[in-house]
Amino acid sequence: MTDTWSNTGRGLRTYPSLLLASCLLILTVRLVITASEFDPYSILGVSRSASQAEIKRAYKNLAREWHPDKNKDPKAEDMFIKISKSYEILSNEERRSNYDRYGQMDENQPFGQSQHHGFRKFHNSFYFDESFFHFPRSREFADSKYMLHHAQFNSDVLPDSYKRPYLIKVTSEWCFECMHIEPVWKETVQELEPLGVGFGIVDLGYERRLANQLGAYRAPSIIGLANGRITFFHQAVVREHLQQFLEALLPQNLVERINDNNYLAFLDGWHSENKPRVLLFDQVPVVSLLYKLTAFTFRDYVRFGYVDQGASHNPKLLQQFNLNTYAPTMLLFKEHTEKPVDIIQARGMKRQLMDEFVSNNKFLQVPRLVSQQLFNELCPVKQFHRRRKYCVLLITGEDEAFLSGNKAFLDFASANKKDVLRFAYVYQRQQQPLCRALLHNQAVASAQVVVLERRSLAGRVMYRSVSRGWNGSEEDKHHLHQQLELLQKDPSYLTLDATLPELNNEMAPIFIVQWMNAAYDYILQTYDGVLYSDWREIMPLLSLVFSALFILFGTVIIQAFSEPGESKPHKSKRKEQPSTQTEDDAASRASTSSRPPKKDFVEVTELTDITYISNLVKLRPGHINVVLVLTNICKNALLRKFAKEVFSFSGTETLHFSFLNADKHREWMPSLLRSACYVGQSESLDDEESSDYSGHVLALNGYKKYFCLFRPVFTGDDPNNSSEDGAKPKRGSSRATSIEVHHKLDKLGMWMERLMEGTLPRLHVSAWPTLKITHELILSLCTGSLHGSSFCLFK
């Protein structure tokens, strides 16, 4: 009995092992067969040593042959998907190498691991990896073309969402709920993809980075993407709800309802919006999703309207255009609103037909340049492999005086339609930088016509202005026609070269509107996230709220426990400086401190034979020494006035302030002016050796060897006896006294502002003149009464 039980026990213990081995064998054979069924080389009909050019050529031929729209074979769609998948693998060198080595087709699978890597731990030990019981369902090739990767999403899908909306399904391989919504998802794709809706699939197991960017942490999830904004779908997954969710992603004002009362205002709106108008006539009272999607794609170019033919309040509109009420009809209007420029009528409107209809008429006959993007599309850059495109630009105004000329230009453009010519106009007041570049800073009273050809994206153009201006007369039209004929015969007709600035975006909303729209979107996303998201999604928001509360209450607590005296700033008492302080006191104060000037004084150093080299000749690059020229008679008055005028600039580290005594160095100023004239300055400088140089101020750049000159300006009694930056004061003036001489520096502050802006004329010298010692200086040196000094002048 015992033996029988033992044998039975061994049999029971052996049976699971045999069953497990059988399952492993069956699974291995299945994986090998599955991998062998798909061979990208055999599908494309190329050898394993084929080059990329051969692979691409084979793919194009097969794709053209098996495209479902051209091949009516029932297997054409499956074959086309296999061809696309094969080219996707072999066109990427990394994927191709991975397939050649390990037979892998999924780029997300780690390199060097075969598809049955889940059995490795089983052979090493009795630990079962989770992938052993994880039987991945075979993903269909129809789904593989919708799989999204992180780089692909940011480079292709996200920018494309501004032209068409997307529905993105977040799924995973071990997800039973994903299998339940699969039939509804496939039906939605088949119905909405022909209308222009984009679709994508994100696998949580392989694209965790993209899932985090989308904010998707669970499967299944459905996400809507339009205008770069992400919105989650939270209703029951049925086809009607998905379509309603998609329509809610679109802006609300895409299509305007038109009737007898507002159709004239709608058609006349082309002038203010600078867009053609499209009217769709249909018997359905509700605007179709197809028409809304088309309007969403072309909303930046065309304005869309919808007319319900079955409504009773549209008889006048229907009678005017005499339409067939049994088929949907689209009319496109441009400048002339009495008659449409194009029309299509079909029972089953297709998206491709509507796109071609709108894209061929998305510009007015003579559009106004309102943005750089519009300028780039209307006047493309010249390409070597393309035919030349010339832009005939009318520079005009908005006043009534220009209306007749603008209408005549429109009539001329309508009568001279050519592929090589693009007509446009621009308002001079709205696009001043562009007009200044083309008209050479000349403000014109009448309209001007400019013919240009763009040569580079950086703004370089070749152009020529049509002479005689433009007033819309028959003579002007005839002359412009002759000039355009000459241009097409000889491209060298454009002789002028210019670099145009970027155009102002006249249609961009103001900042407050942009801010309100962004705030509205943020509030909606926050509300949606708090209402439907789990704790991982709202953690950043909670962290932000608690951080703000912590900072707020922390500040209140610190202020509550701080001493009352700590919050009050200590006011240091300034010592009153006597108004009769001598220059020696100021010099002794400056000599005891090497710090830069603070708030109450300006440090001014005298230029002598000792300080001349360090303060001018060897001045550091970028530093400027502002030097006041004075004499012994006017020394005190000019120094006080000088300190007052330059006080607001004394905090600049690159500015130094000095003074030069003309009585001691009488030859220095004439030598400097002669040197400036010698090197060929455009500004004429007369010989002023006998002039009184007191009150002259020079900004000396020792490193680059140039200076800017300020001549005295009298504003005390006789303002007409003065000038700035080139005008000379009258010689021998009797007002150069200690009382009135300070008026020479009345406009020094304005001159200093222009110096800081870099708009002053610069006088270059070949070398700085040396300080020559006069006879008076020798006598003073003998008596020991001369020494260099530095003054701290109080304003």
C-alpha cells in the first residue's frame, strides 16, 4: 500500500513537469513560426546585402503596386502594411542590424535578447519570470502604423495638431479592458480617419517617457490633442461619445452661421480679416464634422460660413446665387463679393476634394502683408530648381486718398494674372521697418510700387522701385506693365540690394488676450486633472500649493517672533558738508580712500605728466576718461558745475573723470585737434590755437585712440550764442567770468547721455600728444608750488 502510494506520488509529482515542458515546447515552436512568417527581405524582394538605395527603390515600386486605393485585391491592404513595416525595419540601420542578429522586429526590445528571453531564468532556477505567464497578444500590422514614439510625437504629431485633431489611445499588452474597447476604437478609426482626423497608440510598457509627458498613468486611456493642448476622454467608450469629444476639441467659432441678414457683412469682411470667404450650402441643419475639420485646417487663411438651405429665412441668399438645392455646394469669394471665383458641387463631399478646393484659393488676389509667415508663402525664396517668383508690392496707406489707387492696383493685378508674379500691398504705417528699408527712410505722400525677388531666408532681396509713383491712372498701369515685361525678359532689371526686417504680425492678439487665453486653458486643465486624475497626477499641484502655504505662513511666523527694532532700517546720519569747503579738503578726503565714488561726491583727478600715462595712454579697453579743460580763472566755477552735470554718471565703473589745466599745458589741445584733422576725419576742425579752451570736455578712449568733443554752450544770458557737438562759441566773449562761466556746461548732461548711447561723432588720432611744459609751468616748478591733485567734488 505504501509502495503504491509512493509510486502514485511520484507520478503526480512528475506530471506537472511534463505538462510544463510541453507548454514551453509549444510556445517556443509558435514563436519561431511567427518570426519566420515575417521576413522583411523576402517581402521587399531584396537580398540581405542590399543597399539603402535598392531597399528604397523596391519599397516605392511595391507600395505603388499594392496601394489599397489603386489595387482592388482583398489582400492589398494587408500586403501594403507588411511592405511598410518591412521598409520601416530595413531603412533604419540600427533596426536592420538588430533584426539580422537576433531576428527582432521591435526596436524597443533590448538588444541581444531573443523573443523567448522569458525562459532563461527557468533553465537557471525554478524561479518563473513574469514574462513566462505573460502571453503577449500578437499586435496587428494595422495597429503598428499608429504606434507613437517620444521623438516622433514631439517632431511630427505635436506640430501637426495645429492643423488637425488627434485621438490617442493609451494601452498595454496585459490589459483586458483594452480588449473590450478595441472594436469601438477600430470602428472610430475607419469612420474618422478619412475625414482628416489623426490617430495614435501609445504602449505604456514601451513608451513610458511619452506616457509621462501625456500624463497617462493607466490603460486604457483615450486622449484628445488639438492646438497642442491635451484633453482626456472620461465618458463611456462608444462611437457617438468619441465623435462628440472630438468636436469639443475644435474651437467654437470655426464656422459662422449665415443667413439673409448677415451674409453681406460676412462677405465684406475680407478687407478687415485679409482672408477669402467660403460658403457651404447644404440641406442639413447641423454643420457636418467634415466641414468643421476643413475649417480647422485652413482657419489661418480662409473664413468659413454655413448656410442651411432648408431654413425658411434664407430665400434671398439662395435666389441671388441660384443654387441647386439637391447637392451640397461650396462657393469661394475674394475681393469681388458679387460673384464667386470658384465653386464645387457634389453629393458626397470628400476631404481631398475640399482640401484641393480651398488650398488653391487660400489667398486673395491682392493680399495685404500682415505677417512674416504670409510674406514667406506669397513671395518664396528663389530656388535654383524652381521658376523665379517676383513680388509686386504696393506701399500705400489706409486713408481715403489712397482708396482709388488701391482699387486700380487690384484691377491691374486681376488683369495680369501670371504664375511668375505675385501681387500684394502693405500699409506704410503698419509696416514701417519694411517700408524704410525699401524706400531708404523716405516718407512718401503718394503710393509707391516696388518689384522684388527674395534671395535668402535671412531677408536679402533684389528689388527696384517703379518710378513715377502710383495713383492708379492709365498711364501708371501702362508704365508698370512695361516694367514687368522688361523684368521677365531680363532678370538683371532688379539692381538694388537690401536686407528686409521681419514683418510685424498685425493679426496677433494683444498681450492681455493671450494671457487670458492661457489662464483659461490652465484653469480647465487643472479642473480636469483634479476631478478625474489619481494622486500621481495631482501631486505636482499639491506640492505647489503646500509650498506656497509654507512660504506664506513661514514669513508670518518669522515676522511675529522677530524683534520690533529689527524690521526698521537703521538710518545713518550724514554729516553736513559746509558749502565753503575748499578744494584742499576735498583732495585730502579723496586721498584717504581708494574706493569708487559713492552718492555724495565725484572724484576728479588732474591730468599731469605723472597721471597722463595711466589715465589716458594706458587706459584699459572699454574705459573712457572724461576730461574737463579749464584755466586758473574759471577753475572753481567749472569744477562745481562739472561735478553737478556728471554726478548721475559717476556710478559707472568704465567712466573716469579728470581735468586739464590749459594754462599749464597750452599746446596740448591744439596738438590734439590738428592730429584729428590729419587722420582724415569727416568733421572739419579749424585751427583754434588762439581760442579759449576753458569749458571744453573730451571723452578720451585711450585704447582705441579716439575722442568725442563737447564745446561750451552758453545758456545763461544769450542762448543763441551757443552750440553743441560741432558749433563753436564766439571768441573773446566777455562773459567768461567766475560768476557766469559755469553756464558753459549747461548742456553737458545731455552730451553725457549721448556718450553713453554711443551716438556721438568720434574723432580718431594716430597717437596721443604729449604734455608739453610751458614757461609758466617751469617757473611754478622752480618755486615748488605745483603738484598733482585729485578732488572730491560735491554736487
